[in-house]
Amino acid sequence: MAVLKKIWSFLKPVVFNKYLLLLIGFGVYITFFDDHNLINRWQTQRKIRELQKEYDYYQNEIKGNKEKIKRLQTDIDYLEKFARENYHMKAKDEDIFIIKE
């Protein structure tokens, strides 16, 4: 009981200070109950970072694919190699052996 009295005597000026109570109430409201609360902002920022990483990945994929298309349109040897590797095409006088590991 004496411990509770000591704690109460320490907290009594803090609890009855109207400005401090207002500040604590405002902080709790902003953190948890507001439409733009801190928790939602943190989750939104995390989602934005994830989407930015995904955006950068797809931009790099688009860039690589554009380079591949340009090379396929201009380089006949690369076109032939691409067709052989991906579509198993062959010339009339050759045999193809596919080895799967």
C-alpha cells in the first residue's frame, strides 16, 4: 500500500496537469484513431516501397526485352540462334538432339 501511495504522489501532479493530459490524448488520437494515423501511414509507406521495387523490376524487364527485340530484328545470326534454342527449329539437313538434365 505504501508503494501505491508513493507512485500516486509522484503521478498526482502529472495526472491533473490539463495540458499534459491534452497532449497525451492528442498523441493517442493521432496514433490510433485518426483517418491518417501513424500506423496506416507506416503500412502505406511500406506498400509504396514494395510497389516501387516491383515497378523498377518491370522497367528493367521492359528495357531488356526491347533490346532483345531490336537485336532479333537486326541480327540474323542471333535470330537463328534464338529460334533454335527456344523453339527447337532446325535446318532441313540437320538433326537435333535434346538432352534434359
